Amino acid sequence: MERRPIRTWDLPVRLLHLLLAGGVAAAWLSSQDARDLRVHVVAGLLVGLVLVLRAAWGLWGTEHARWAAFRVPWRAVRDHARGLLRGDAPRFQGHNPLATWAMLGGLSLLALVVLTGIGVQAGEEGTGLLAGRLDRDRGVALHGPHELLAWAVLGWLLLHLAGVAKESLRTAENLPLSMVHGRKRPEPGARPVPARVGAALSMLAVVALACAGPLRPDAEPAPAAVAPPALDPLYARECGDCHEAWHPSLLPARSWLLLMATQDDHFGEDLGLAPALAGQLQELLVLHAAELSPTEAAWRVARGTPPDQSPLRVTDTPAWREAHADLPEETFQSEPVRSRNRCEACHEDAATGAFAHRGIHPPDPGLPADPPPPEAP
Amino acid sequence: MKTLPMILALALSGGALAAGGGALPGLLAGYQAAGATAFDADRGAALWVAAQPSPDGGPARSCSSCHPADQRQAGRHARTGEPIEALSPAVVATRLSDPVEVEKWLGRNCKWTFGRECTPQEKGDLLSFINR
């Protein structure tokens, strides 16, 4: 009997496995910080693309990669599990029945994570494949399920690793390595599968093209749905002398009405605006108020502020508090910022009202206010 | 052939000079019509830095809370930290060029600093100081 390892996993299977692992890891690492959202989206779409390629390879791939090999009845899974407990489960050339079901479960979970992710992106950011096609509230409602599914993937991953370790020990074979070089010890009668280098190269080309084109991290489309309209310069001139001219989309219309009605006691200042000018400003403010603005920031303000409240400060809205809950107080007190309402110090696009993830650059509170002078040579 | 650019440069700088502080003569005439006598930039300078107790117990207030004692220097809003360009028309050419703008800010700033409107005499003295 020939005991030399034979090729069991063709090259496309191994390549897709590697890309999938990389994509999932990148998606996890970029999921914590809103500023990494672009990376997160790219990683998620990469996972989605790999799943599609893998599904296709199930139709045209070699023996152990085919969907046909995945058609394993529940009875076989149960028998294999019992065998494992008893210690007399047989070895398989491809996946064992338990592993087959685990594969199907993991791939389905990942597909669901990707799909819900695209929905969340459409709802919260107004970008991506479903942009404009999915109702905002529905998209946002998917955020919870998306996270839950992602945790399920993490749990599944632990089981997957445990299964691989157990099977490696049980069959005295380095299975992680076999997913790299593709070879496994042959069962009686098993035949090596072809490598399929051409198919693997084609897949690599598809992924590379996608990464160079639609998936490129800096290729962020700015659909009209998220681009706030340019403001009348009158507003910046009249309301931007004592402080930055906060974008009107940061407060509900009722807040602006209250603010303009109390302009003679504006946080202790008498603005003394002539009635005609005050009317003009009020119209501008209400026209671009949170309820009527397309950005995510505006939408959160409009939705998160209880209808019986008219906060006069942007920093008093529940949306603002929630977005900044994780920031330490020192970040706001540090020199270039000095106050929580100096949005421009941390958000490069504050004046436009966009407040995109990519535009967030909070100064490091650990740094001295002024950089030390360069040392004399 | 060299005269054309020179004429252009002269015309431009002349225009800028006329714009900086351009609103002053009209404003001062208006204050005098409202009862003020001759204006004194030194009196204005003294009023500029005269500290007023703050009604809310905060630090004492003066015009120099936000604009520095030297009207040729840029300042910073005492409450918000927003940078403010120098008020002197010799430094920032658009200053004291629009009477409505000047009256608006005098109205706001006198109320916040002194808790009342400035008299025409005080306004004239302060503007004379700023223009010095």
C-alpha cells in the first residue's frame, strides 16, 4: 500500500481558504474603531467575494472541493460523532462528516455576516451595494444581528480550530500544513487530485482586479445621498465669528427656532441681530436642520433626541454623547481642542456637516501642546 | 511700458487704504451729531483695558479679554477660544470699513463687557484708539 501523501486539496481550495482567513481577521481587527470602517468594509467584501468564488468552485472543482462531496446525511454525522466518542471513527480522505457540516455552517454564517454588513452599510452610511435601496431604519436595525453573527463566527472559529487540532492528533497528521501544501496520506483506493493552477491564477486575478477597482480602500464613493448641500456663506459669516459655525444638521429644527427666539440671551451674549437678518438665518438653519439632512450624523441627532426636548447645545444631544462616550475627558481639555464643542479640532470635515469616519483625527492627549523646538545641530 | 503696472499697484493700494477704516469718518460724525464732543484715542485706550467686574463671578471683563491690549495684535475669544484677527485697520484692511458691522459688534461687545450700551462719546473714543 502506497503511504506517500497525495494531493487532496487543489490549489483554488487552499488559496480561497487563505484569503478567507485573512479577510475575516482583517474584518475583526478593523471592527472596533469607526475610523477603520473603510478597511472593515473592504475586508468584508473580500470575504463575500471569496465565498462566491468558493461556491462556484463547488461546481467545477476537484473531487473533495465539490458540493457533491458536501452532501452528507445527518445519520453519517451522528455515526461519526459516536465513533469519535468510542474512539473507533474512521479516517476520511477529504473532510470527515462532522467537518463537512461544520464547513457548511461556517460558510453560511460568514455569508450572513457579509449580507447583514452590506445592509448596515447602506442604512448607516448610505453607501455600498444596497445604498439607496434599503430603508435607513431597516439597515440600522441590522447592526445588532450583524454583530451577533460576527460573534457566532468567532465561536465557530474556535470550534473549527479545536476540531482541526483533535483530528490532527487522532489521525497523526498535520492538517493545518495539509491546507497549505494540499497533501494528505492516502486512504486505500484514493487518487490524487489535479492542482488546477490555471483556475487558481484566474481567481487570484479576479480578487486582484476587485481590490484594484471597486474594493480599493480609498475609492470611497460619495453618493449624493450623503453629501450635505453647501451652506450659504451668510451663515458662516454671521454665526462663525465667536465660535465655529456648527453645521445646522447637528440640531433639530425646534432647537434652532428656540435658539433664534432667544438671540438676546445667547449663552450670555446679546446677538442683537436685526430682525430681517435673524429671519434669514433662521430660515437657513431650519432648512438644513437634522430632520432634513441626509448625513448619518444628522439622522442620529434627529432620531436620538426625544421629541419633548430642544437641546440648545450640539454637545447635549444624545447622539453626540453616544458618539463620544469612549473619549477621555483629557482629549477634550488638551490644548488644540480645549472644549468639546470645537468639532473642527478633531473632525476635518466639520464645516461641511459630513463627519465621515475617515475625517476623524483627535489630537493625542499625551503630546505636549507645542512640539518641542528641533534640536540645534 | 513700466507705468501701467505702477498705476495699477497705486490704485490697488489706494483702494485698500480707503477701505481700512473707511467707515470711521461717517461713524464719528454720527456720534458727534448724537451729542459727543471731540474724541480722544488716549481716553479710548484707557477704557479699552478698564476691568469691569463680571456679573456671573467670572474673571473681570474688558475689551482686552478677547482683543489684546495692543489693537494691532490678533486675539482670541475669551469664552470659546475662537481666533480673532487684529482690529487695527492698518493690520487688517477690512476693519472699520462697514458701519453696520462696526455698530453690530460695538453693540454686542459693550453689552457683554460693561453690561450696557456704550455712549456715543465712548464709541468714538474706542474707535479712535482702534484706528490709531
